[in-house]
Amino acid sequence: MSRVQSLTLAMAGVALLAPSAPPTTAPQPRTEPAARRTAPTPAAPAGARTDPAPRHVTPPSAVTTPDGAPTDEPAARLTDPAPAATTRAGTRTEPAARLTDPAPAATTPAEAPAGEPAARRTAPVSAADLLAKVRTCVPVSRGRYREDHGAKATVPVCGTRDAVFWKADMDIDCDGRPGPRCNARTDPYFSSSTAFVQSDGRPLSSEETPYVVVPAPSTVWNHRSHGVRGGSVVAVVYRDRVRYGVVGDTGPADVIGEASYAMAESLGIDPDPRGGGTPSGVTYIVFRNSRVTPIEDHRAAVTAGERLARRFVDADG
């Protein structure tokens, strides 16, 4: 082999061993999908609430909530149910989305018989209410009574199915258990006894117990024959005032119109046994077959009186 041929073969071998030339244009890097360019969100702990990744969108303008208050929440979030609210009393209310349900009908504090106006069921019986029921007199007495000794007898005892009543003056009966205002020094006609006594056997106290006096039984009228006795419930009306008490004593058989110191004082009438009382304008209503026990329990008398007065006023006839 000649020297030229050897050189040619050597160069050919070098060409075979050398790397091929790179392409004219460099290859572009591989494009990954957009979802692959973001690192995966780490898993949230079990039971925890996860929020979606922020969206690369322009936030919408402020939205007005149903109550008119602006909010920066996007509209999509307004569909989430509102958290349950708690009232002051601690009662859980429905979410805001439920507020469109019709509200239940309101109820009154206490249910009452149908057909009766609520105002009438709760309002106390007035003087006018009672006087309207005793405007007409059907006499149950066989004669009339005097208002004072020596006066003409002009006052009948009238009756209805539920009560007896009369209209007269008011003299002050200070009889009974002595006290600082009712005793032999303050009342020249004082008596330390009453026809009806307390549960402990002592006489009533005119200063403490609002009571009325009925005439002693006679041919004119016997109160016992008409459901009246010691402890019977009484309503006394003077001007625009109504006071409740009991039958607590009996008086002269021919005189009517007398009540205790406490009853007169509660009505705004001068209770002085010497010169107090009033010459007219008092209506006495005794509810038949009623009784307060013990007789000195004034609170029980008021409770029973209010109930019986309401029944009397609401009764037909």
C-alpha cells in the first residue's frame, strides 16, 4: 500500500469515529400541560374544610345581600347556606335561605274562649260595668230600710240570679278587735265583737279587714234565705272605684248602709267613726252562695270578687 492510500484510510477511520454534526435548529423544550406546571396541593387533614385554589379571573363587583348590605363575596359564594343564627334566648333559627317561608301566626299569651274579645277577657271589671247590671231593681226584701235611725225607709234590697244588692249611704262600723283607730275612745258606739269571727276565734278587725254590714234578720229581709252569710264576697262601688271584701257583721234590723274602717278607707271615703262616711252614692253587691275561708283573708276575697264580678257582668239578663 502506498503512503497516500494509507493516509486516506486513516482519515476515513477518523471520520467514522467522530460524532455527527448537530442539526441546524436547536430543538425546543417539551411543553407541559398547564395543569402539570402547578405543584400538587398537599392533602388536607381529614375532616378539615378545603377552599378551592384561587381563580385567575377578575373578581366581580360587590353584590348586595337580601338585607341590603353590600358584600365583597363573589356571586357564586352567595348560594352557600347562611350559618344558623342564635337568638338572645338561645333558640337556633333557620338559615337565611329559609327566611322566605311564611311566619307562623302569632298567638296570645293565653288562649281564651272563642268569640270573646281579648280586651274584655283581660280588663278588670269597672264601676260602670257593675252599675249597668244593677240599674234595675227587682226587690227581694218585703219592705224598705232606713239609712239612719229616724230617717224614712227608702232602700229596698234587690236581687238577681247571682247577687243581691242595695244602694245607700255609708256609715263607719268600727266594731271588732280594738286598734289605734277603732276603740271605745274613738267611737262612742264601739263594740269589741262582730257577728262573724276570724279563723282563730277572735273578732274581725275593722281597721284591717274590708267588710260590709248587713241588717240583722227580720220580717223585712233575712239575708240567710238569699245565700248571704258571714264571709260572703262583696263588691262595693263608689264613684269610679270598685273594692272587694266580705260580709263581716250584722247591724240593726231596720237600718242599712254600713261598712268597716278599712273598706271606707280603700274607697277614698272618710273612715272616721265619729263624722266620716258619705251620705249617698254607694252600691253594695253581695254574690250569692259565695264564701271566703278564712274570712280574714283579704287577698282571697279580692281574687274571688274579681272572678265573680266578671261572671256577674257577663251573664245574660
